[in-house]
Amino acid sequence: MTPVAFAPILRAAEQRKGGKAALRVLWVTPEAPESLAMVGDDRYLSVMSRRIFRAGLKHSMVDGRWPAFEAAFSGFDPGVVAHYGDDEMRALYRNEALIRHRGKLDAVRENARALLALAEEAGSMGAWLAGWPSDDVVDLWTALKSRFTQLGGQSGPRFLRMAGKDTFLMTDHVAAALDYWGAYSGRISGKRALRTVQDLFNGWMDETDLPLCQLSQTLAMSVDA
């Protein structure tokens, strides 16, 4: 596949959003690896759980209830949540301050256990994320899906975005832009397609010195989807 330059994509996004400065205001900024490594595992479990509850629901509704979740899940301390028994889980199912989706509530406990196992291997979730290279982020999506509950599909990448780990998002807007600019056409699913898209983003990182998150935002804003 012939490489597609990012410069015209960037210019189009700037024109659509009112100029260079206006576009840059909209960009998110990823956290540095050392910052990711300093975050406690309780915060990663909280962000992961919030993403899982946001899936299919209005984000503002989930966010408004999150203080109740923090209280009900012991501040998302993995060492505590991982050992919740049946009595603690039944209390959560009955807690009207929460979103009483049993599968998602159960996922918090399961993910606390998975997070503890990961910490045994890598020291902490933050250290694991910090050490994962951006030019291989699609394999990080796969690892999240295999290690944790309900982090498949868009939830894994969106969790990373919420946590500050650099990633692109494979949204409908990004897919439409890839097709419009002749960078990639067709369904983007499966390891081969995602690897091809990762390679495109890697080339654009080299061309622009922009992180994955800003490249994918710019793509999404470069065309009408």
C-alpha cells in the first residue's frame, strides 16, 4: 500500500475546526510513561470500571454515580475488591445508588483479581502500561481483552484513552477518514487489518511527531462522517 502523507489531513482538519490553534485546543495529551507508572492500581481499576459501565450508557449518568461506586467498592483497592465474597456482591446488587448491572458489577471483582495477577508479573498496572510501546498499541488492546473482563471491542482502547495511555481509537469517524484519504478501505477487524492501520499510524507519528491520540482525533475531524 502506498503511504499517505498526513499533511493534507492535518490541513483539512484545521480548516474545518477554524484554524491551527482551534484544532490544537481540541487535542488530548497523553501522559508520559513515568506519570503512568506513578498512578496507583486502585485508580486504574476505577477508570477501567468506569469505562465498562459507560459502555452503552450515557456517560454523564455513570459519572454522576461514580462517588457512590468509589464508596461501595472500597476506593477500588484491588486487594480488597478481589476478595469480595458472595455477601458483599449481593449487597452491591441491591445498592440503589449504583447501576445494578450484575455482569458489570461482577467484572469489577474479576478485574481486581486480574490486576493483582498482573502486578505480580510487572510490579503494577502503571508500570505495565508505561512499558508498552505506542507503535504496538493494537497488541495492547488484545492483551487487555485477554487479561480483563469486558475490555474487548472499543472498551480497551477507550480505557487507555481515559487512563492517559497513548492510543488511537478505531471509531466510525476514523474509519471513514481512512477511506476518504485513501489510506485504508474496507472493514477494519482482525489482527491483519489492525496491524495495517497501526503501521499507517506509525508512519504518521514519524512524519509529524504527533502522538497516536492526536493523529486519530485529527483524522476524525478532517472529514464529514
